[in-house]
Amino acid sequence: MSQSVIEQFKSLLKEQTSYSEAIALMGWDMRTKAPKKGVEHRSEVLGVLSQKVHEIQTSDEMKDCIDQLKGKVDDPIIQKAVEEAEETYEKTAKIPTDEYREYVTLQSRAESMWEEAKTNNDFKSFQPYLEKLVEYNRKFADYWGYENHRYDALLHNFEPGVTVEVLDEVFPKVREALTGLLEKINHAPNQPDPTVLEGHFPKDEQAKFSEEILKRMGYDFDAGRLDETVHPFAIGLNTNDVRVTTKYDEQDFRTAIFGTIHEGGHALYEQNIDEELAFTSLSGGTSMGIHESQSLFWENFISRTEAFWETHYDLFKQYAPPKFESLPLDQFYRAINEVKPSFIRIEADELTYCLHIMVRYELEKALIGGEIEVADLPKLWNEKMKDYLGIEPNTDAEGVLQDIHWSGGAFGYFPSYALGYMYAAQFATRMNEDLDVEACIQKGDFGPIKSWLTEHIHQYGKMKKPLEILNDVTGEGLNADHIVNYLTDKYQKIYQF
Amino acid sequence: MSQSVIEQFKSLLKEQTSYSEAIALMGWDMRTKAPKKGVEHRSEVLGVLSQKVHEIQTSDEMKDCIDQLKGKVDDPIIQKAVEEAEETYEKTAKIPTDEYREYVTLQSRAESMWEEAKTNNDFKSFQPYLEKLVEYNRKFADYWGYENHRYDALLHNFEPGVTVEVLDEVFPKVREALTGLLEKINHAPNQPDPTVLEGHFPKDEQAKFSEEILKRMGYDFDAGRLDETVHPFAIGLNTNDVRVTTKYDEQDFRTAIFGTIHEGGHALYEQNIDEELAFTSLSGGTSMGIHESQSLFWENFISRTEAFWETHYDLFKQYAPPKFESLPLDQFYRAINEVKPSFIRIEADELTYCLHIMVRYELEKALIGGEIEVADLPKLWNEKMKDYLGIEPNTDAEGVLQDIHWSGGAFGYFPSYALGYMYAAQFATRMNEDLDVEACIQKGDFGPIKSWLTEHIHQYGKMKKPLEILNDVTGEGLNADHIVNYLTDKYQKIYQF
């Protein structure tokens, strides 16, 4: 194989990743800066650029490069990029073009139908669209193939290597432990009082505190920025331009402060990927679950700890309303860690969050497996909520219709959220063997923590698959014990049961 | 010719204009929001997308479309787009690929050499680069062809239809009138006192006033936004997303306020182009000169008038520092219209600005024509400054090295600035026949003015060439009388000579 094929392959990747950077910037802009009337035209432009990415990924030229380079290049980056390109090529090639086109049209129609259905609390109007989406996903899973469970083929898109067999071993352990903990928490006599956190906290002051924390975490503002948006996210345009967004609630500072730290965790990941991977399509987080492990690590294992607030409560009070001057640290700490079952996943606390995921995982696995049908969803959803969280939604809008994911055909995605919690707990256990994490937090010295994460996780980008990282770092596969022990230990102390 | 060729042509244009929108957004972002470390990677991405635009414009596919569609389509928009595409294709095809590639490399090296030379006040270090740039431009002009003067071929790139013959008739008239006026102004006993404008004017208050004026002008903030930058500009991503940028000087409000109105004039043009032209490459200003006529019209013919301040001085005082409460309108108006020869073009007042352009026009015309050489420039520059403005730069940094244009090879561009003044004056004369412009300004009712500009100029985008618009609107070609009469009249009153 000649050098020129490698050059041709690199040039295809450079073109593809350049379009992706433009697409990412347009996405960031639409969600933070763009004037509303420009959105329609912009969507068309996004369509054109996305189509170009798709064309490159599935081009004959790309196929030639893959065939000529696969297994024949010394450079490990090129080799990995070839594997990545092949996976994308194969995945797309297996779906008949007509069906894919119909599916893309269905997705965008279903999304707007879902929005309407949610507003009107009318599951029936969305049901036929959801049925078609499920049907397509069943078909696609069959095209892609799987060993044991049809749902595995979809899981693979988001968390390669993770299967129903794996999840069905670990998730029930997590679920049972959490429902047990929740039971104890609900009956604990000493409940935290979240009303102590209420009060007007001006946006600008929240922003200043958040920025200060981002800086201390090691987020590089010369390679990023912080903006306001409606649904917060972090986005990497390239490793030297990774942007964080947040939302301010002047009545509840937790939204912005924990939200910014969460997104900051995502951003640290993207800022610290090896620059050698630039323009290769490997320069991004390796999976949704590993990405979430980074945001959750900073949010929960750092910023919701007692050690963190021992060091940062004084700083917080410099920006916070005067009432916090008289609020003891202990009451503050317990209040920000209140556990309370609620209907909406994205508003859930650290402990009940995974239970929301269990509801969705079990339902979508059964849907794709053909064990249940779409029409049964509202009833099953409410039953599972009652079983796991002890509460039952009053409407489908705050039940089965709450999330956008299924309306976009994203089946197999939800488990990644819970996997993020599990990975984070496993990384935390391992990190504690290398570092005195609590001492670092207490000193406000996050340098060693950030370096540990970069060394073990961030730098690799997509050079390693999620379970490969997990094994390399922790020496084991998915293990529910870590998250269970962590949550048990933490909430026993807070709720004193 | 079949419908499918039209579809193919439209699809090429849609791809090309989509890349252009992405490029425009990346440009805006780099100049307003992007973190500094991301710039290097971003520049590469910009390179890839610009290359794609170039590839489409010069592709065999595009040539086929042009050949099949030219003169054979009923739709006037398609027909015009074909002509536009052909011009671009021909222009590029005439330059040997190797030479073009060398030239692009030279441009970027020359720009950084120019920056260094300007900082070090060292023309000699820049001279060899400028010599090569001139040499390439002479060659390109020969490739493109011209009737009378080689410089015409370059003028055509920026202001099609305008030739040395035309400019040599009108520019000397303008120059002589202005130097005459300047002589009288310099000797007028009653000089305005610009120090009355000094004083700390907080940025936020300047911004609020500027926004209010933009709104009154009819700038649509739902299809645009206002941001801060170092070198202000307006940029149209599409007609529903046209952004204005400005710079705040807290010691001199004139920078931001007149600057914002100027850029607002550019933005109104782009916001009011017929939406039918979207995705066709005709959806933009027709020439640099016509664009400048729009910004200058709003800046000078509206916002520097006595009528404007009669209506808006009270509003201004709501945001301005308290000292303005006691500053009479008359003194304020005369101060903002002070005429004072200075070295730097971009800081020049309304009257001396065109004289700066004359210096550049005469020099670059002679350079391209081979009548003078690069080595002579510093000396000739200073002589012309002395002749026309009565002042001589102390250094080349504030003389021949001040502008970036030549370092990027932009010869033939400078005249458009002066043409913008002339067009604006001609449009103003005509508008005054249709509307009582002064009465509109006095009422603060800019609606009829904006509608007139949209009807006669904005809506057409690139459907009409600059001189075509001028003729259609005013019934005549370039005519120096209008700008001369306007300036004479205005400054006679202000300086009472």
C-alpha cells in the first residue's frame, strides 16, 4: 500500500472533520446566539453539510481507502481511524438507501409530532409515529446483526461492547440497591431542608462563581467559553475550542452551578484529547457513557462532596445572597444532596436518576425485542415508576412523553446515562488508590485529579473503546458494587440511617 | 435543455452557498467569540471549506451547467446566476493553476510580513513581497484582459463597469473640490470645538443608544444581533441572519455610535434582499461600492445631520454623561462634524476621507500600469498626502504601510470607498425628489427612507450591476456634482465661510 493512499485517506478525514466542526459551530450558534428568523435557512445549510459528511463516509473512495489500508498501516492512529471509518461504512451500507431516506423523514416528522403530543398530553397522536420508529429500529438491528438480543445491535451504536447480557447482570443490582436505599431515605427521621437554599441569587453572581470553579477545575478559557442557553450542553469544535453552556435560574442556583460543573466535566474531556488526533474523527469522546462519566465525576464525586464545600463555601458566600452567611455548612451540604423521587428525569437527584434510566431501559429493550408493543407503554411506564420510585405520573406528558430521545429514534441510548454513573464510580475507586482525592478537594487543588483523568481517559479520544478504557483503568469490567457502595456510604451519612 | 440541468445547477449553488454561510459564521465567530487557542485549527477548517467553494466554482459540472443553461432559461434569477457563475468560472480558468497556488501562498506570507513591517516601521522588509504582489496582479490583469488600462481588469473585480476612464473623469473633480473646501475650512475663523465631546461614556450606555437607533432605522434584531469586536464589520449569513459588530471607546462615543449606524446601513442592505435569491449566490450586495453607499448614507446623510440630532439629542442625553445636559445642540452638531486632516484613513472625517482614497487610487493605478515602481511608493505617498491633505506622515507606518489591502493583493479595491460616497450622494439627491427626507429625519420616521432604499437598491441583491442600479435609480451615470454640492453646502453652513 502506497503513501498516497494514506494521504488520500487523511484528506477525506480532514474534509469530513472540517464539515463536522462547521456543523458543531452552527449548532452552538443556533442554541446560544443566532437570531430566530435565521433558523430556517440555517437548518437547510446544516442539512447540506450533514449530507456531505454522510457522502464522504459512504463514498467509494472511502471504501477503497479502507480496503487498501485495513491492517496494513503501522501508524496506530491511522489504523484506528481506518477501523472507525469501516464501522461507519458498514453500518450505513447495510441499510437500503430507500429505507434510510424514509427513516430520516420519519424522524423529523416524529419529533414535531412528539412535541405537539407532549404539549397536548396526547400519547395516542404520537403512537403511530413511535410504532413506525420502533419498527424501523427492529429492522435496522436485524440488518446490523447481533448474537443474543436484537437490542444489542442498537446498544452497540452508543456503547460498543455493552450488551443486554452485561446490563441484565449489573442493572438489577443497581436498581435493587437504589430502591432499598430510597426506602430507607424516605423513612429517615432527619430530612434535609431544601428551602434553606431558596432566595434570589442574581445571574451575574452565579456566573462569576461558576467561572471561578471552572477555572479551578482546569478548564481553559483560552480554549473555550461559557454562554447561556435553554438546554445546557458542552461542545467541542476542536480540542482548542470546547464551549460550555449553562442556564440560570435566579430562584435556584443549583441549576447553573452544578450544571456548569457537569458540562465543565464534559469539556475537560474534549480539551484534553491528544492533539495528534486532530482531523482524524478520533478526536472526540469515545462513547456517550464515558463522556457522562466525566461530567458526573466532577458534578457528584467532586462538587457535591462535603470536602468541596468545606473549601468553597466561603467563596460561594462572596457571590451568594446574604442569607447564606447564617446558613451552617452542614445544613447547606445536606440540602444540596436532598433525595426526592420526582417525575422528570432531567430534574432528578443523584440517587433516583438511575431509577429513571431503569424504567426506560427495561421498556425499550422489551419494545425492540418484540415483547411489548408501543400501545402498552403509558401503562407500563406508570407501573414501573410506581415500582421503582414509588410515585405515579398524573399525565403522559410527565410520564412516557417527557423525553425527546425516542421521537428521534434513539433506542439504546438511555443506558449510557446509568453507565456513566457506574463508570464514574469505578474510576473514583481506582483514583482513590492513586491519589488522596479528598485531600486534593479539601485543598482546592484539582490539578492531580485533572491530570489523572487526562492520563487515564481524556487523552485517548476514540483510540480506545469504552469497555477497553474501563478495563485498562480499573482492571475489571462493569461492576455495580462501586456505585452502590458509593451511594450507600454517602447517603447513610447524610440521612443517618 | 432539460429541467434536470436546472436542478443540478441549483444544487451546485446550494452547496456552494451553504459552505459560504458556514465560512461567514466561522469568520464572525473568530472576530467576536472564538477562544484564541482555537484559531489555528479553525483557519485550517476555513481553508478546507474555501477550497470546496473554489472547486465547485471551477468544476466541470459547473461548466456543463453554464454551457447548457446560458441564454436558454426563462427564469431571470437562474439566468443571472448562470452569468455570475460564468464570470467566476472564466476569471479562474484564465489563471494557470500553478500561478494561482503560488499567489495564494504569497498572499498569506505577505500579510504577516506587512504586519511586522508596519510594527517596525520598516517598508524595505515588505518591499519585495509587495513587488511580487504587484507583478502577479499585472499578470492576472493581462490574463483577464482589458480595453484601455490594465488597471481596469482589477477594478472590474470590485466594481464591474467602472474603468480608469470613468474614474479619471470624476475623481479629479471630487479631489479639486475637496481640497478647495479643505482650504476654506482650515482658514475659517469659527472652528468647532471637539473637546466638548470628551468625557467618560460607559460602554453599556453607548450600546443601549446604538441599539435604539438601529431599531429605529428598521434593523431587525430578530434577524440579526449586535456584538463587540476589534475591527467592526457587518456580515450577512443569510437575509434573516445579518449581524452587526462594533467597537466601544469609552472616551469617544463617536467610534461606536457612528460606527454602529454605518454597519447598520450595510446590514439593512443584506436584510432586505429578496428572499427569492436565497441559495443562488446572488443574495448579497452587488458591489463593494454600492454596499458602502448604504453604510455611508445612514452614517452621513442621516446620522450626521442637524435634523437627526434635533430629534435624537434628547434621547442621546438619556444615555450620555451628565455634561451633555449643558451642551447646546449647535455646539454638539458642529463638533461631531469637525473636519481635520489626519494620517489614518479609517479615522478620517467625512470630507477628508475621499482625499485619502485619491492618494491610494492614483498610486495603485500607476503601479499596475507600470508607470511607477514599489520602491517609489513611500516618497510618492508622502508627497500626495502633502498635496491633497496638507500634512506629511512622519513614518511609513502611518503612511504607506497603514492599510492591510495591498498586502492581501487587493488592488482595485480602494476606489470603491470613494465610489460609495458618490453613489450615496447621487441616491440622496434622487431620494429627495421622491421624499421629504429632512422631514422624515426630523420626525424620527425612517420607514419611508428604508422602504425607498429597499425598493430601489436592496431587494435586487446581485441581480443588477452597480452602474445599472445607479442608472436605474438616478437616470445618470457617475456624477461628481452631487457629492461636491452636498459637502460644500453642509460645510459652508458648519464653518460659515
